[in-house]
Amino acid sequence: MKELSAHLCCLLFLVASFVPLGAKGQDNAATQPDSLVEIQSLPRLKDIYAKDFLIGTCLDFYSPDTYSARDLEVIKSQFDVATPENSMKPGNIHPSEGQWDWAAADALMKFCQENSIQVTGHTLVWHEQTPNWFFLDANGDKASRQQVLARLKEHIETLVGHFKGKVKGWDVVNEVVRDRPDPNTENLRPSRWFHAIGSDYITWAFKYAHEADPNAELYYNDYGIEQGAKHKSSMLLLKRLIHDGAPITAVGIQGHWSLRNLPYKELDQAIADYQSLGLKINISELDVTLTGSGGGQLNPGGNAGASATPASGGVSSRRRRFPTPEQLQAQADGYAKLFQIFQKHKDAIIRVTFWGINDHHSWEAGRRPLLFDGQDNPKPAFRAVVQAKD
Ligand code: XIL
């Protein structure tokens, strides 16, 4: 029945979508009473892909008016699961020793519970957005291995414990493989965690998280690990973690890609490789930018502050035309191919999470990477993902 209504919905949508999206007055759309009905009557990705994997987004509730009524409607109607974009990161939630700032993360949990949206935690251990106090002693000198390990334990126990039974799974460690290629080794990033503790900090993090919530799924999350040297290093790392008894459920392939470098073949193979280790897969931060080179590094080409115009700049007439229909169609084709690959591996994939709800609420806002535009109108990419359902 659910499937039938999803298909009917698709059909109505495909007919309706012959009206050019740009023809809808964008300002009007946000204020008209029927503007929410318009969103409610779209096909729902979470229903269309219900038998394959969960569909997710990232969210944060730092202020009550972060999201418009239309944004909220998109969130509630399209997504099964949410990842906090920033509010559970160490720097945000645990800014200094003994100080915990739960407000935004608790608000997210409340919203998700009220709207039957599951929550995945992000992220317990990372080299970014992590304050220095973790690594310093009382004199401001380098803390001992013992002290940093104790802090790692306390951080994970308290955070995972706070949300015990409420979080589906945690990104336990984020982005630990280095970018500079060294495919024959684990090639661990020389982060403050690595320097303070050594390469076993990753195993410890998984063990502490498992002790704090034995029912939560636990993930290793990274960018670029679906291809090349980073993929090889990630395989070595995962084999070691499994051998050392780290309770790991899945690998998160972040999926920050651009139209220039969609790695279809490599992704297909990487999913199979991880599955051969007995692991599940999350596509954990999916976006496909129209411009730029993709990747997941913070600020490689200025992503976090990406402007509303193409990164390459250009003459003003070009700017006015951004995004072009051709770019939007290429993005739609790219997303369709990705969803074909995801469906092929539906037995391995737990969830596909978009990194944002629309082209406004995105860390790559200027490069228009998502399925909805800044006013929550569905883009050609949305249609393509709907139609990609086999
Ligand atoms: C990004 C957020 O989207 C931004 O708001 C923040 O300024 C920086 O972090 N990989 C990750 C995410 O694992 O946590 C990052 O999120 C994007 C790259």
C-alpha cells in the first residue's frame, strides 16, 4: 500500500513537474498557504527507498528560526534519519573540561523524536572542531598519553551515555586517513589524538563507545576513501581495527563529490570491498557540487564559505546564469547513477544521508549541491532520484 501510494505520488509529480520550476514565484512560494501542500504532495524519498536504505539529512537547531516552514516540511516528509551537522562535535558540545553544552543537541533530539526521525551521532573523535584542552595538562604543556586517553574515555562515555538508547549509531572516528597518498600503509593522519595516544586511539574510541551504549551501531567515517590510495589505506586500517576487536558496524563514505569527479566505478568496488570485511556502509554526507573539485576537506577551495556564484568567477552574465539548465541536468544524471549504484548494494547500505536539506542549508551553498533549491523547490536532481528507483 505504502509502495502503491509512493508510485502514485511519483506519477502525479512527474506530470506536475512539466511546469518549469523557475516559473514558481520564489518569494511567493514561501508565504502562500498552499506552499506547504506543494511540498507535502511531492513523492517522498524515504517511502520510495523504504525497502532499500534509510534516507537522511543533516540538521542543527541553534535557534528556533533556523528553518522556514517549507524547510521543516521538506525535513519531515523526505527524511527518515538526521545527523547533527555541528552540535555534537567536541568543540560545540564539550568546549572545555567539565563544561557540556547540550542545548542544541537536545533540541535536535526532541525535534527528531517528535517527528519520528531517527538520529545518528556525529562525531566523537576528529582532528577538526576539537578544542586544545583535550591535549594539554594543567600547566598548558602537552598532556600525557594517560591523561588524554582518560579524557577520550570520559568524553565518549558522557556523550554517548547522554543519548543512550536514542541514537541509532555514532560516527566514532572521523577522517583519520591522510590525504597525501601512501597506499601500502594505514597512512594515519598525524592528528593531536595520534600524537598524544598513538595509533590505538581509534580502537579505544570504538571500545568506549560500545561500553557506553552496547546497542548503538558504530561507524568509521571518512572522505575520499572510495578511491585510490586512501581506499587502500582504509582497507588496511579497517582490517587492523577488526583484528584488534574494535566493535565496528559500518564504514561511512562521506560522498562529497563534484560533477567533475564522480567516482562511479570506484564507489561500486569500494562498497563491495568493505562488505567483504563484514561491514555495512553508510553514504554519510552526500552532496554533488556543480562547480569546484569536490572532496571532503574543510576549506580546500573555500567550501565552507563558498560564495553564491561559481568558484571560477567569470563575467557577470555568466554569474546571472548560474546554475545553467545543463549543469542542473548533469547533476540530475549524476545523482541518478549514484542511486543506481546504491540500489545495487542495498543489502550493504544502511543509509544515504544528504549533507543538508537544500541549497541554502548546505556547507557548499554556493555550489548548489543538493536536491532542493534554496526555496525548497525540487530541482531536476530530485526528479532524477525519484525516477532512479528500480
Ligand atoms: C561541516 C559543516 O557542514 C559546517 O557547517 C562546519 O562549518 C564544518 O563542518 N566532513 C564532516 C562534517 O565530517 O562534519 C563537515 O561538516 C563536512 C566535512
